[in-house]
Amino acid sequence: MSGFTLWFRSLCFNVGWYAGSVAIAVVGTPILLLPRSAVVAWARVWIAFVLWWLRVTCRLNHRVVGRENLPEGPVVIACKHQSTWETLAFTLLFDDIAIVLKRELLFIPVVGWAMARAGNIAVSRGEGASALRGLVRQAKAAAAEGRSIVIFPEGTRVAPGDQRPYQVGIAALYRQLGLPVVPVALDSGLFWGRRKFVKRPGSITLEVLPPIPPGLDRHAFMTTLRERIETATARLVDKAVSTGTKKER
């Protein structure tokens, strides 16, 4: 597939994404006044549209492996973060979750309001201990409702092959909530890179890894979490590259 074709398909995706999102937002704005379950259902419709349009225009699909590793009941899902894709897809792929996100996102008209009404967990960067307490407080409330919490331990999108320090938030949730932490690896950055306009065809793989039970000390937990996520992510990325999954086609 030529560079121009990739660019044109990506343009079509972006135009349809923005136009469709505006239409769904305008039509669905009154849903913000309904219970949280209705807002979540509305968000899932929007995300299903985005992922469908991504398949149609950019020929980019996805698959989830290892679902059998996800325990019953609320857990903390700690996921590698490479792309905008997972911030969209998680709400559709997992039932009734609370995603840890930047508070600034809540100020986006309609979309941000929907994020808040859907019960996601907003934290302010740069507020130190106060932000950490707010994170734990909101996560405990979500877990009490039987909902799982999704957090990106590195705190930002990281290109395939790169690593960032894992932030203290995931350690605080592990210690304070007493829930299993489920590591998740993926290779989404190969196809939809950070701040990249072009989306490449193929199939994103998201892998749910065996859970880490409560009770480890902080060092053992953080070491185990990092090793599982980074090892599995490197394996997925290497496999996608070596088998040609991400090659232009």
C-alpha cells in the first residue's frame, strides 16, 4: 500500500471520526441527564462506531487474548499505553470500568462531560499527595460498586520499544484496595502511533496476563508488574514486526 493511500485512508478516518462524533454527541447530549448506565451505553455506541470506521477506512482491526486470566469481580487493570486506541477501546472491551484519566479531559465539551458522568477517575497532575489521595478515594468508590479500575502505570503514551518509570499511583491502588492487579500488554503503537496522523492496517493485539494477587511488598509488586507488562509487550511487538502483521498491505 502506497504512502499516499495510507495518508488518504487516515484522512477519511479522521474526517468520519470527528463528523460522526459530533453528530452522536449532539443527538445524545440529553442522555447526560440520565443515570450513569445510560451514559456508559451511549459511550459504547460511540466507541463501537469509531472502531468500526477504523476497520473500514484504515483496515485496522484488533483481537483480545488471555481473557481467561481476568478474575471475577473488581480488579485493577494495569495496561501498557502506546496509543489513543486503548483509551477508546477499553470501555467497549471490558464491562463497566472506571478509567484513570487526566482531569483536564473533563473540560472537553460533551465528551469530557460524558467521561465524568460515566464514573471515570479524574486526577490532576502536579498535585502530589493530594492527587494520590483523590485517586485512591475514587478507586475505592468504584470498586465498592463492583467496577474494575483501569490505569496506565507509565502515565502517558510510550512508543513501542521505549519505557518510562511506573508511577506511584499503581502502587497506591495495589496497597490500598487489596485487589488483584491484572497486567495488560499490547502493540497498538505500531499501528496508531502517538501523535501520528497515519494509521496502518493490521490487527492490534491486546493480551490479558495472569493477575498479581494482593499481599506483595511494594518493591516485589512493582518489579513483577513491570517485568510482566514489558516482557509481554516486547514479545507482541516483535511478533507483529517479524510476521508482517504491521506491514503495509
